[in-house]
Amino acid sequence: MRRFAPPLAIFIALFAISGCAVLYPAFETPKVTVSTVRALPSNSISPRFEIGLHIINPNRSALKLYGIAYSLRLEGYDVLTGVAKNLPMIDGYGEKDITLIATISLMDSMRFIAEVMDTHPDAIAYELTAKLDIGGFRPPIRVAEKGTINLSGQTPQSR
């Protein structure tokens, strides 16, 4: 009996791993887009930004977001990195908007602010990257989007 134990254990492990794919056979990656990026009024030295994400769940089952890790580059400067948890559940075949509030890191914000004050641009280029943790054995959803923030307060233009 001992002679069959290692091959049997390997077979059971492979069967269990392949069974995970059966649990979510038609899982489609949710669509995540940036809906807003805008500067918020701030009384501190570090400017704050509101980042709005629009998430569409094309699956039958509800999508539970366990967390999100994100970063935002403005005019090429790595100005903020953040995380969020306690995010809303997105119903099957549903969509939701989530809002992230982020504060700029001090060193890159000084360089960024100096450049903006020197050039007085009408718009600021941004690049948002985010990793959404959807739990289970599914890999995280990674999102990258580029666009511009119109300083007149209008909706960002995605590229």
C-alpha cells in the first residue's frame, strides 16, 4: 500500500487544483475604468485627489472586492500610492462607482507643484494603475489607464 501512496497523493492534489477551474469556468474579468480624477480643496501642504472608478461585473455571480492597491502618476511624477478596503459588493451583471481619496507624497508633490507653477498647464497628464483583489483562487485584476485632468474641473480625458 505504501508503494501507491505518493502517486495517489499527487493525483488527488492535481485533481483538487483542476477542480478550482471548474468552480469559475466562465468567469470574465470585470471592466474597470477611471471616471473622475480631480483635485480636492485641502488645508494642508499635501494636495488631495479624488479618484473615481467605474466597475462593471459581466458575471452572473456577485463580485466581492476585498481590497484595492493603486498608484497615480501626475506629469510623470509618482505622486501617490494607496490602498482601500471595505469596498462595496457588485451584483452579478451590475456596476458600481467607487471613490478613492488620496494624498500626495511630500517629495514628489513638491517637484510636481514646482513644475505646475512654472508651466501653468491647462491640463495635467495622469496614469493610474490599480490592483483589485477579488479573493479566492482568482488572480487580482490589474488596471492601467492614462488620461488628462482638465484644470477647469471637467471630466478627465482617457487615452
